[in-house]
Amino acid sequence: MRTEPSYTHGTPASTAVILVNLGTPDEPTAPALRRYLGEFLSDPRVVEIPRLIWMLILHLIILRVRPAKSAAKYKTVWTAEGSPLMAIGLKQTAALRTWLKDRGLNVRVELAMRYGNPSIASVMDKLREQAVDRVLVLPLFPQYAAATTASIYDAIGDWLRPVRNVPELRFIKHYHDDAAYIESVAQQILAHWTANGRPDFAAGDKLMMSFHGVPKRTLDRGDPYHCECHKTGRLVAQRLGLAKGDYVVTFQSRFGKAEWLQPYTEPTARSLAQGGCKRLDVVCPGFTADCLETIEEIGDEVREAFEHAGGAAFHYIPCVNDTPFFVAALGRLVQNHTQGWPVQELDAQGFAQMRTDMEQSRAAALELGAPR
């Protein structure tokens, strides 16, 4: 059980934003992957099949076989800074912190992972110890899905349950059609085309926008993820001036035998090559940081499928990562969603007045018998 910090009168409350991504193993080893996958795949938001049946499959089969295979893949993308997702996440956090500070906003910025470390609970504990009383939760998932964003809500709720003095909370549900986010994706594509030439769409070249897949039944049950992915794709295409036949929206990372959202990324890449497409550019607008699913799955596996089927030129376009356009998009989201909170940096006079108010408040509390 977590220890509840004592309330101290006269302590100014502050504001924080938590960037939350999916998660990553601590190291590219089978034991680390077993811990990470065990937590990830045990989440009922992620795998929506009868609990008892799934737990038997998970512990008797998947966690005995998959960790070693996944560890081998993670080793191919691991960097001196750790996993790409963690390294980029820390850069995004630092860049957003600077962006906000440069605009006179007094907002702490922390990074958390839904699965693995740093956990949401540990980051919330840290903020509570620092007297943070207002928290904005910003999932690094532009498109809402129950398996991702809603699971973050669950984790925050689990942390809140035993807490007596809870902070004021705000959540950003999605930003799939946010103009600044769309611009950040478009700018990443344009930068790649400036450096590598633009596809010849008239000759049949394609831009593929690949999003992480989810089971089709989630769409049937009312999850808006499929629609939000397609809206993102349409808005990016419009920003780039593309015709409808110039691009295709697909879904990757299918797992298990159930039907997932279609069309699937790798079979579509193969089919395009067989149909005469010579150049395929792939971007992943549902991922805000490069990770195993983009670097290895798209950059290696889909590339190999496209080229083996006759494609001549495959281009993987990196995620928005910590590019200035995406950091600015995050910053504007924070500005919009902290309206009404006192986040503006105080000048010397304002700071002195705040300290006077805090001292008077503490003195009044002590007169009423508050502990020193």
C-alpha cells in the first residue's frame, strides 16, 4: 500500500502533463519480454476473450514461446539509449518541456508507459510527492481505441482508488484530426520527399498509411478507432494534395486467428507490387514514435514482401518522433487543455504575491490548530 503524504498548508500547487505511450521491455532479453508481455497481454482491454481461457493460453503457450522470439527482434532495433520507443519518448518529453517553458508556461512534463517502466502509478506517485495538484494525461495515441487510450484511463483509475487527496485530472481522448498533428505528419512526409524524390503517382506509385490493427469485432462493438484512422489518412492526403487513388490506408500487426481491421498492410504491399506498383512509400500516422512495429515490421518485413513480389523501391518514412512540428502539436494540445488552470509563469511581483498569500494561508491554518 502506498503511503499518503501529509498535507502541508501553504504549499503552492502545480500542474503537470503526462505523456503516455504503450510501453517497452527493460532490455531485449527473454525474461524482460516475458514480464512485459505478461503485463501487456493480461490487460482485458487488449485481449477481449473469456478470461480463464485466455489466461491458460497466455501462460501455458504464449509466454513460453513468444518472449524469446520477440527478444530476438528487439535486439535488431535496440540502441545505445535503450529501446527506440523509450529513447524517443524521453526526447519528446524534454522537447515539450522546453517548448512550454519558452512560452512562459509553468508545467511539469513526465513520460509514463502503460506497460513496463516508468509505470503510470510510479509517475503519479512522483507527482503527488512534488505537490502536483493538476494533471493532464496526454496519450501518445492520436486515434482513440479502447485497447490503448481507455486502458490508460483504467490505470489512472487504479492509482486513484486508494488515494485520499486526489489531484484534479483532465484527459485528452484523441487528436486524430487536430490540424497541428496532421501538419506534423504531412511535414514528415514532405521532408522525406524533398530528400528522396516524390513518388510518381501517375505511374502507379503509392503512399501507404499503415495503422496498428485491432480485431474487427471492436468496430462492431462501437470502437471509433477504424473511423478515426481513415479520417487521419484522408486529412493527411488532402494536405499533401493527393488524389484518392494515390494512397491507401491499411492495418498492421495482426495477432491470432480472428479477423482484424482490413486491408492488412503486408498482403496489400505484396498485392500492389504484383499489380505493377514500382515504388511504395509507407508512413505510420498512428505511431508517434518509431518502435519495433515500425522499424522492424514495416522497415524490414513489409519491405521484403514488397520487393520479393516485384516492387522496385520501398521507402519507410519515419514517425513524427521529436520533430519540431510534432512537439509544437503537443504543446498546442497542452495549451488548449490546460485553459483555466494557473500555468502561466509568474514575474517577480506575481511570485512575491503568491508567497505572501501562501504564508498568510499557512498562518491562518496554524491558528486553527493545523499541525506544523
